[in-house]
Amino acid sequence: MEEYYNYLALLELTPEATPTDIRRRYRYLKNLYAGDSIEIRALANDFSDEIRADYLARLDDAFKKLSELPEKSTAGTPQPRPGLDDELRLWLTQVDCFTGPTLRDIRERMQVDLKTIFTVTRIQTHFLEAIEGEAFQSFPAEVYLRSYLIEYARFLSLDTQRVLNDYLARYRDWTAQQS
């Protein structure tokens, strides 16, 4: 079941995704990363051809595995992600601010290690550790931190906008103090 959620996360989909959603997202991501789009050219320094080829292979594998599942497994009744039990959901409602330590606590409560997040998101573990430790100096620019936070929050099934608002406010305060 964990593998199923990793495949969905790789395709940037929720457990409620239908087979049509899966096909559309697969085609979109495949075209985006396989082609020579402006988005990919902008990331050329961060993603070598080897990393891109690895991502495309994992994308193909995820699509194949999700396509092999019976239709009922990929659509219909939403299935919670492992670790998002009622106790964790209740605890999340009490979170006032998404800080690095809070994100680490959520990840640990879900019993997910950083390597698993790296496998799905391709965010290097030292950046994940920097997010959790609020080592703001580890990020060359806010745009990198922002994209990493979005992927990290999606992986943990959190409200990405709230995570961004809370975390980036802390980052911007730190940046202002550095000036």
C-alpha cells in the first residue's frame, strides 16, 4: 500500500485520483520532462540528463503499476495515506504554525524517513534536513526553498499554502535580519 501512495505522490496526485486523472497527469509530466520545454531549460543546472532520465523511468514505472491496479483501487472511496490516522489528524488541527521542527514531527509521526521523501520528490536529503532544521542559509534563493516546501507539504498531505505562508514568513524574517 505504501508503494501505491509513493506512485501517486510521484505523479503529484491524491488517493482520490481516477484512472483518467492518472493518465492525464502521466502524459503531462512525461511531455514536460521528456521534451525541451522552457521549464526544463530553466532547471538545467539542477537536473542533469541522468537525473531527468531516472525521473522519467520512475514515472513510467509508477504509471504502469497504477494502471495494473483494479479501477476500484485507484478511484472511489478515498483511502488515507499511511500514518494519517485520526490521532495525527487531530494533532494537525492544533498546529498553530508550520515550522521546520513541526514538519519533522509530522514526518516522524507518519513514520516516514527522509530517504523515502527523496525517492518520491527527488529533493536531496540535505535540503530536507535544512528545511526541518530551519538552516535557511542552505538555500541559494527563496524560489528553491518554495518549490521544496511545496513538494514536501504535498508528500505529507498538508495544506501547501498554509505551510508556505508559515514557513516563508520565518525565512523572510531571517533574510531581513541578515541584511
